[in-house]
Amino acid sequence: MFHLDVRSVILVAGVLSLLMAMVLFFLRRSFPPGIRGLGEWSAAPAVIFVATLLFGARGAIPDLLSVVLANLLLLGGTVLLYFGSQRFFGMRPSILPWSALILVALLPFAWFALVQPHYGVRVAIVGGLMSLLALIHARLVLVHGQRAFASYVTGGALLLLALSQAMRFLSAFYLAADDRIFDNTLPSQTAYVAVNAFAILLTTIGMVLMATDKLRAELEHLASHDPLTGALSRRALIDACEQELERCRRKQRLFSLLMLDLDHFKSINDAHGHLAGDRVLVDFVIRAQSMLRRPDRFGRFGGEEFVALLPETTSDEALIVAERIRAEVAGAMAQPVYTVSIGVASSHADDVTVDTVLGRADDALYQAKAAGRNCVRVAA
């Protein structure tokens, strides 16, 4: 590796950056808009590609382009990757602070490139900024990213970049004033360029993996949750109930179900419109879930009917939970005003299927409706 031509390594790194820019660009076009940051992630490698072209043309074009502009684009592309990650994790990019820092650093950099050339000073400025940015970026990914392979790859690549740039920064104090970036007799030069290129490439690969993981998570969420209210879908809820029934049969435990139905919901749609009805459904799910524990499961069973699964809960305990939900809804200031009727049923040791428990909860719900609605009844 140390015998490679530095200029060739820089150009190959640029081509690889361009390829990753194209991959990220097409990901952005095909991924849902809810996955943010792909625009910055796709633009950043393209900017770095232009920087490598300018670096590679050192000596054939003015230093203003091959030194000043090239390093500015390298820093800009690296910052764009960071901005993309901030958007990816739902944060507002810190554009103003980083832009100001780079522009301030550009003034002495331009001086030591064009007026009083000094290679070591330029390396210290760029290496220090790149190391700081990569370290902050790595922390962002490792703290806010999923505990998954993609985050570890991205964070590890950024830490590698931070380390190589920190070493570059320290080595700058021993570099001469003359520009020796293309001196192939210095193994450290080739190693630095190669490690830097590899770290940036691995970072973009990790970002592709993170975006793919997030897409898969969103698809899995859509498959198991109601798109309007965010509650579990009927299929996902029944699966959770079946798992709980099997667990209770093995450990001789019990669970309870709440069957909840919004009272006169059709009248709400007729009087206020379907959009108002949708708002009522969303409001109800938020209020009902706020009354449940972390292990509990809440799903939309169909239309305005919902089911809550309460593991390790007796009928008396489930009745208390149901009353809390009913009171929360009845006392809400939501517009339009609505109420809920609830049926409560607990599992029995001889229950073979979830449908049996659901049937008892449904019978209790009809008793609540027959009693005038806005009340709770417990199955016998």
C-alpha cells in the first residue's frame, strides 16, 4: 500500500465517493420522505468527489482551486454528512455554527496557501477541524443510532477518521513549509490519504445500512400498527393475545382484556364529518394508552372498536383500569365530545383460544351499551 501513487489513491477515492453519491441519491428517490437526511448524505460524497478532482490536479491548476477550494469542498462535504445525520435523527442541522467556523478557519488557511505558503500550518487547520467534526459526528451516531451493526459501522468509521485526522494534526508540527502531499517517498502520506478515503467510504456505506434499517423498521411498524391511530393492528393484537394466552397456560397465570367501543361514533361522523371522526379516534388512543402500563398492549380491533391486553391482571384490577380510561375520556375537553363503553374479561385456566376471552369481553361490552353506554361491565 505504501508504494501506491498518492495522486492515484486520491482519484480512486473520489470515484468511490461519486459511486456512493449515486447510491444514496437513488435511495433518496425510492425511500419514503419520512426518512430524512438522505439529501445531504447523497450530496456530500459528490462534493468530496469534486474536491478529489481538484486535489489531483495540483500543479496543473492555480493553488486557489487545487488547495483552497479543494480543502473547502472536503470540509464542506464532511460537514454535509454530519448535517444529514442530524436530520436523520430528527434534529435541526447546526448549519450556522459550522459554516462560521469553516469560514473563519479559511482565512488563515488561504493566507498560508497563497500569500505565505506553509504546508504544515494548512495540515494542522484542516486536520484539526476534520478530527473535531468526525468525533462529534461519531458521538451523534453512537448515542442516537440503533444498537445495531449499521450504527456501529458508521460510528467506527467516523472514529477511525477522527483518529487519523488527529494524528495528521499532530504530525503537522513536524512538517516543512513546502508542499509535499504528493511525495511518494513518505509512507505516512500514502497511509494518511488511504485511511482517510477508506474511513469516508465506510462512513457512507454505514449510512446506507442505517437508512435501510430505518426503512425496514418503518415497514414493520406499518405492518403491525394502524396507520391512523398508531395503535396495534388487529392481527398484531391477536398475535400478542395468543402469545400471552400460551404464556399464561404454561405458568398458570391469567390476563385480562378490555373491549372498548366509542359511543354513537356514527353520529359524530354524520354531524361533524369524517375528519373530525378521525381526530376523535386519534385522541381516544392517546388518552387510553396514557392509562396503560408499559407491558400492556392496545390495538384497533375494527372501526371505532379497540382492545387492550393487560398481562398479569385480575378482573378487579382490569375494572379499575377500565374506569380510569372511561373517566379520562368522559372528562376530556375534546371537540367533539365523546364517551366510551368498556367490557372487561379475564382468562380462565380452561380457555383454549383467545376468541373465547374476546367473546366474553364482547358480551360484557354489550351489557355496558345496554346499561346506557359510558360505563364499564365485567364478564361473569
